[in-house]
Amino acid sequence: MYSDPLMKKWFAALVLCSLSIHTYADIFWRFRNPDGTTKWQWVANFSSSVLILTLLIVMIFLILANRRAGRANRELTDIKSTLEDRVARRTASLIETTEALKSREQYITSIVESMPLMLIGLNQNMEVIQWNRVAESSTGRPIASVLGKKLWDAYPAITLTPEQVSEVLQTRKTMTIKHSQRDQYYFDITVYALTDKGETGVVILVDDITKQMKAENKVSERDKMSAMGELASAMAYDINLPLQSILSSLDDAQAKLSNADILATKSELLATLKNARFSGKQASAIIQNLLDLASSHHDDKSPADITRLMDESISLADTLFTDLSGLRFSDIKITRHYHDGLPQIPCYYSELQQVFVRLLRNAFHSLNNLEQANPAINVEISEFYDSLWIKIQHNGRPLTPLEQEDIFQPFFSISEREPACPVEQRLSYSYFIITDHHRGQMSVTSDEKFGTCFNIQLPLV
């Protein structure tokens, strides 16, 4: 297949060759007779030949042009088909993307509308652009009546101020506000900035936690009542011992004085009155300890020397826990193992002292309920990494597995069985002081071989 420029070159070369023949003679000599007349037959033949050649060349050009046009037409057809296929695929892709976007938009809208809390969206001019169903039901304002309005025009009762929203827009930090009226309503309001394609807005979430807070308050009140019941039971048990001793001493003195046959000596009566006086002081000390604990809740945490606090607790236990008819706390061998260089620890002094006293009381009663030839309490305080570890171990009556389960449980614990540990012997309030007020840990291990050991971990910070 030849192109147009190539054919033109060949045609020009052919003409030049025909003209160069016999250039030294008349170029028309072929068309004249010797006598100079014209050979019309030659002229006619030559003209026909030239015309035929011209037509042949034109026909060749037309055939080539037709072939080129056919080829171009096929290429255009292929291009058209390719473009149509691309357009079809692009259209299908756009339709699929549009459907996916619609589906996601519907899903997000469903999430916003189904949220169990109030959601309000504001633009940077503090105009409402989002208002879910909970907002509609809580305020009584449908979305159509608030869109495009200032928030405080749409919902004047909201406890947010324009200054707070402006602060969130400027600092781009999330703000949480708690709004409540005790025993009536409780709301958590969260405000955070939102940026979408360069346009800044604010989202406000209002969570009604009234039911949750009322339930938590009931649990808290129940725990308080449980602690009060435990303390009251323990104090009543402790006070009852010296009171019974006082009454017994008075009855004994009365019997000796009223007995005509046996005259009580002066020393016997003085001993009886001394026991009664000691028991009265013991009851007074127990009551004063309870008053000190009641006033300790107004104190702030302050650094304290835990070893000194433990020594004071042991001295206090020596005053509080003495059974005149049984074991005296002063008869128990107290062994102290304090590591050197122990740091001070931030604590509520009176509360922590109460914990140590209650643990020593538990050890005292366990030793009193077991005929132990060598009653002993071992106290160890050490530092381990970022905590202080306190161990109070005794060789008295061990706790049963069920008692170990109950000893830290509140008085009103829910159980399918009868509690194994008596109320006055429980340590739920002590456990609460360690775990809640001081963010520590408390546990107990007990068996007949190694005795009972209470373990306390208190963070140094």
C-alpha cells in the first residue's frame, strides 16, 4: 500500500523521463509527417493513452483512498466501541458509588437517629444543622422548626453558654459538663469540635443518666448502710464485753456485801471495783475510737509514717481489746519487722489506723477462740517497687474457705446461703477504705499450718 506523497513522486519522475527523450529535437516530431503535416491518428492515440493512464492513476488513488477510509472507519468504530464501553463502566461505577454513598449516609443517619442520647450539631455560626429524634422528644421541637436557628433560640433551656461553645471551637478540645439536681435529674454534656472539608462545626451530646445515677446512689446508700451495720455490730460486740465485765464485777461486789456469813475483805472489794473501772475505761475508749473515725472523713490526705501509724494502732488495740475473763491483748507476743528507709505515704490517717485496729481485733478474737500456748501476731512492712506491702499474721483459729469468701463482703451481700462469717467479724469497711479511698489491694490467706495472714498493698503515689 502506497501513500499519496509516494505516488506523486513516481508520477513526476515518469513525466520528467518522457520529456527528456530526444531533448535535442522537436518534442512533437512523432506527431508530424515528413512533409510537416500532423498525424492526427497519433495525436488521438496518444491523447487516449494519456487519458487512460490518468483515469487508471485516479482509479488507483480512489481505491487507495477507499481502503484508507475503510481502515479509518474501522478504527473509529473500535474507538467508539471502546469509549462506549468505558462510559458504560464509568457510569456503572458512578451508580455503584452513589448507591454506596446513599447506603452509608442512610446508615449514619440511622445511627444518629437511633442514638439513645440527645445529639445536636452546630456550624461555626452556632446554628443548628443536626437534631436527632431524642432531641425532638426531649425538647418538643421538631427538626424543621430548629434548623438554621441559633441554638439558644431553638433550645433556651440548655445549660451551655455561647462562651463554652466558642472555647471548644477555638481550642478544639473536648469539654465535658455534668449538670444535675440531686435525686431529680443527672445529665452528662459532651461538646467537641468537628471539621469537615474545611468547615468547622460543633457536636453536642446530652446523655440522660438519671436512672443510672439513681441506681448507683441506691447501691452507695446500701453500701453505707452495710458499713454502718458492720461497724455498729462490731462496736456493740466490743462494748458489750466491758459492760458485761462491769455488771459481773458489780454483782460480785453486791453479793459479797450482802452475804452476812462471808465478809468481803477490803482488798477483794477494791480489786472488783478496779476491774469495773478498767472495763469502763475500755468501753469509753471504744466509743472515742468510733467518734474519731466519724470525724476523720473531713480530713484530707497527708503524708504519714506507716510504721509509726502501725505502732499507734497496736497501742490502741492494747487499750480496746482486753477480755478480763480470757486473753488480754497485752499477753500476745507482737513481732515487728519494719524495713529501713520506708518512705511516707499519702493517706487518710484515722481511716488507715482504723483498718489496722480492725485487723488486730480480728487477730485478737481468733486467738481468743483457740487454746494457743504461744499467741503471736507478726507485723511486717516493706517497700516493693512503687508500693508498700503490709502483712499482719497471727497463729489463732484459721478461717474456713467460706469465711475467707465472706470476710470482705458487705453486710447486705446477696447470697444463696447463710453467711459463714459473723457480721461483727467482717472487714468489708476496711476493705473499702483500702481499695476505694487509698486505691490499694487487700487479701487474706489462712490455713492451720501457717495461720492467717492479711496482706495490704498501698501505692506510694
